Amino acid sequence: MTEIYDLAILGAGPAGISAAVYAARARLKTLWLEKKFTQGGQIVNTYEVDNYPGLPGMNGMELGEAMAAHAEKLGAVPMRETVVSVEDEGSLKVIRTKKNEYRARTVIFAFGAEHRQLGIPGEQELSGMGVSYCATCDGAFFKDGTVAVVGGGNTAVEDAVFLSRICRKVYVVHRRNQLRADKILQERLFACGNVEILWDTVPVSIEGTEETEALKVRGTKTETETLLPVDGVFIAVGVVPNTQKLKGLVKLDENGYVAAGEDGITSVPGFFAAGDIRAKNLRQVVTAVSDGANAVASVQRYLMEA
Ligand code: NAP
């Protein structure tokens, strides 16, 4: 007979790991799936997470590993499988992966989010050949070189500070005249002697054949185009939620995030959402882990009442 789980947790970023910890302590019969080899989601690509209480200046990869080790200590280890589809059969939910088919009474979606693309010429063609979305992964390839970082949020500013320690020169290309990043990060950026910020400037195209050679930018106020000779372009223009598989299954908001409150309850009974895929104001590690805990509390209530 097919095994029926109380709960399926899909994803092993901070929200998924937190859910796994709470589910283990609640002794729920849990299926936990993650498509990547690493746990920790987006933070594993973060050089330094400086706002998680109790762990100032923690390296992102190490924080991910510490969280995963905590879950493992409670007996929770995700299976490395890619979810292909999820179906609602009322009191049972069917989860299909590339290899298997599972049944669970509840599901917590914790698929997280992925970097947004600019959609400019050269971006895809030169991806991996100077175009990168992860400064901590690829920064070392540009030692003593010149790079551009596109964006004005926390990621872009952190990346620029990180790259300024490795590269000779770092351009920050931002479409407005004010950064979105936290003030403390802005202060660190402004203190870097080799960073030049190009305000009110948008990227137009990335030039090069076998490798990245230049970034063409345009001033939004001047309409002037400039060719910046660079060895690398780091794109940090935000994230998009991994909710493609959830379209038509649960209600999404106008930006593609799962419509669910802090309790994680979605438009469909038995489906819950946690972490960066949920519609909310603040996407941080601290809010993701909170989501995971809340979602399991909602799952427990749902299972008791079912
Ligand atoms: P974000 O906060 O959404 O910032 C995206 C930046 O890219 C914004 O400055 C935006 O400009 C710009 N942008 C968006 N689309 C663009 C386009 N098509 N062309 C040019 N520029 C574009 O994204 P994020 O920095 O990746 O951060 C994502 C989430 O993770 C945030 O909640 C952030 O706080 C969090 N995070 C936190 C930390 C930390 O606390 N240590 C570190 C990294 C990330 P506008 O400003 O004009 O909109």
C-alpha cells in the first residue's frame, strides 16, 4: 500500500529547514524534498549574513550548513529529488518527482526564489563567460579586474563591497539616484575607494564574443550611451518566486507570489506556503525561518481538525 505522509515539505532553504525542524519535533511523518545538493537556499551564495540575530557576520554557506545540521540532528534530511508536479486530490496531495510519486495529507511549499534576469542582449549569451548572478561564487575569477554590478538593493551593494576587495575597479549601475539597500550597507559601499556608482543609469547590452568585454549603459536623464570596458557583469536586480508549478493550483498575487498570510494558509485547504515564495513585505532569513515554523503550526491545526 502507498505510504501516506502527514506532511510534505518542498524545498530546503531557511523556510524549508525551519519547517523540517518543527515537523520533526512535532513527530509528523514527513517527506522532505530538495532539488539541489546544498541546503540553505539563496543564503549559500551570500558572503556575509549580518542581520540574523545571534550570529553577526555569519558566512551564508556556513549558516546554511548549521541550519541543515540542526535538522539532521533531529533526524530530518531532505531527499534530493526535483518536484515535477503537485496535484490536489482533496484530503490527499500527490507529489510527483522525476523518479517517484508520493502522497501526503498536507504540503508546505518552500521553493524559494531565484535571481531575476535583465533580459538585455548579451546577458544569456555571455552567462558564465563574465556574466554572473553570484559574486561570492564567481568573484575570485575577476581578481584585479574591472567589473560592473547592476542593481541598488542589498544584494547589489553587498556584492559590490565584496568585489571591491578582489577587483581593481567596481562600477555600480543603478537605475535611480538612491539605493534601496540598508543604510549600513550603503555606508560600507561609500567607504570603498575603488567603487564608482553610476546613478540614473540602466544597462543596455553586454558586449563580447568568447568573453565579456564591455557593458553598454545609458543615462536615463541624459540619454547618453557609454561603453564601460569590464571583465565581468554581476546582475543583482532582485528575485522572482519559484511558483511556476503552482499556477492554477493555489492563488498567486499579481507578482506571482503565493497569496498566504503569516500562518502560511493558502487558498486551498492542505496547501501551505513559507519563505520567499509567500506574498509579504520583508524577505529575509529571519522571516523565512519564522514562516517555516508558522506553517507547521498551521499544518498541525489542520491535521487535528481534518
Ligand atoms: P531587491 O531588494 O528587489 O533590489 C533589486 C534592485 O535591482 C533594486 O535596486 C532595483 O531598482 C533594481 N532593479 C530591479 N529590476 C531592474 C531592472 N530591470 N534593471 C535595473 N535595475 C533593476 O533585490 P535584492 O537586492 O536581490 O534583495 C532581495 C531580497 O533579499 C530583499 O528582501 C533583500 O532585503 C534581501 N537581502 C537581504 C540581505 C541582507 O539583509 N543581508 C542581503 C541580500 C538580500 P529600484 O531600487 O529602482 O527598484
